Amino acid sequence: MALVKSWVSRCFVTLAIAFSVACATPAGTKPSVQIQDAPRRPGLPVVLVAMPSSAVMLEVRKGLLSELEDEFDLVSLPVGDDTSPETLAAGLDRTTPKCVVLMNNKTLDLYKKLQASQPGRTYPPAVVVMSSFLEEEIKGLKNAVGISYEVPGVSAFVRLRSVLSRQVRKVGVLHRARFASFVGKQSKLAALEKFELVPQEMPASPSASDIRDGLEALSKRGVDAVWVLNDNALLGNQTLLATGWMPGIQAGTVPVIVNVEALVDPKIRFGSFAVLPDHEALGVQTANKVFELMEADWELDEGSVDLPLSVKTILKVEEARSMFGINEGRLGEVNRLVQ
């Protein structure tokens, strides 16, 4: 029994840390690394980058920096568990930026709170990235645009269908009511490629048994795959992962599509196939939004959210081969194969 508990604990650490960091949810930002800015360059327009100090966020920053460093003074503002709206206000006062880049849901929420608490302040345009469900979350944020973290489900479904030798037509998804609109839009897109998205609504604060029951309901409805959303309320604690998702997934016989690289960890059976943005390319795309804003004299189409332009795919190849069957000739289309 002790060995089982230890295994579950290791699985949780792998999944929970990676999910909270890679998915850019409001959860904690560890593990962290040091952010090192170049010396300030007076005379250049400032871009203030508010971000957690995690490795995956630094990948985005790397792409951003590579495009902007010749024409802008980039200043990083680390965001952690103890960061307050007043911290962001002080950063704005200190740097007087032309534009702000906000990375992850926690940073977005802090900026919203700042705007609500200081409505008389003038806020520079903001570009939001690395935030889950951004089309919903950006509502209420003034003078902001963004780039979605979620790759459209249909893109993942098409890629999975091409690499598996078995049918993938009905795709199940667990979701909370607040994301019903998002799932509805994804369903319409999926139908264009002859997929049926099968939604199963969860309570606002689901328990592990709710997750298990939801997965069982999807199985009874005959789904060919399960798509896991980047919702921290569904994935963000040990009990849900260890006694909800993992038993439910391991009891099933269908591939699981995820949007986070760590969820296809070969040491555990969770995700089978991952489709997610290329983080460095996402930084380049963010830089292009900054250039667009500069050319428009810092005016923007408030609330608009673009899709990520560059994605990567990861397949747990041995699991897929033994459990689902694969088209060997299509493996070259997958960016990364894990054993």
C-alpha cells in the first residue's frame, strides 16, 4: 500500500506542477527560474512584461525578446503568489510603458483588479498570452487584446485521426457550465470535419467522484476519444488527479487528448496525444501584436483574441501502438514521439 501511495504521489507532483506552470492557470508558479533583463535603454519605448518566473514562460519571453529587443526596452515584472495589484501599479509608474504583456491567468486577474480599484488611471494597451480560456477571461479587461493558449479542438482531433488506425469520430469532453459557450463553439468547428463533440457538464466545484462518473458517462455514450480541457478546477488538485481522472482514464480504452506536454509523461497513463502552442513561436506572435499596436499608434480592437499560429504535437507512441493501433506511415507528421 505504501508503494501505491508513493506512486500516486509522484504522479501528482509530475502532473500538478507541470499543469499549473505549462497551462498558465492561476495556480502557483513553481518551479521558478531567475529572470534576467538587459540593461535599461533610455530613449526606447518600454514594453513591460508581467510574468511568472517559470521556465515555460521564459520560452515565450525568449521569442518576444528576439523580435523586440532592437526597437524596445523590455522590462520584466516577476509575478508570484505574493504579487498584488499594487505591485503592478508600481511597475507601471516606474516604467511608463507603451504596452504591457500579461502572461497567465493570475497576472490577468491581478491586472483586472488593478483596473477595478483604480478606474481613473490611464492604462497602456495590453497583450495577454499564456492564459487559459482567454476569450472568456479577457472580458472586463480594458484596452487589451490577446492570443489564445488553447489550440482549437478540431485541430487536435484531425491530427489524432490521421495517426491512428482506428476510428475517431465521437470525442467526449468534461466541462463546467461557465465554459459551455467555449465547448459549443468547439463543437461547431468539429462538425465541419465530421467530428461529434460529446459534452458532459460538471459541477462548478467537481469532486473526484464527479470526474469518475463523468468519464464513465462518456464511455457509455460511445466516445472514441476524450479531450481534456485546461481547466484548473478540473485538474488542479491531488484528489481530483489521483482518485478522479487517473482511475477513470485507466478504466477506459480510448485515447486521451491533452493540451499540456507534461500530461503525456511516459511514466504514467494519462494523456495519449498532446497538441499545444509552440511557446517560443507564441512569443514571436506576441511581438508581432506589439508591432501592430505601434503601427496603429497604440490603438487596438479591444477584446480581440487570435489563435496561436504555430503548434506542436506529441504522441505516446508505444501506448498508441499497443492500445489503439497507429498508421506507421503518418508518424512523421508528429513533432515528438515519446515511448
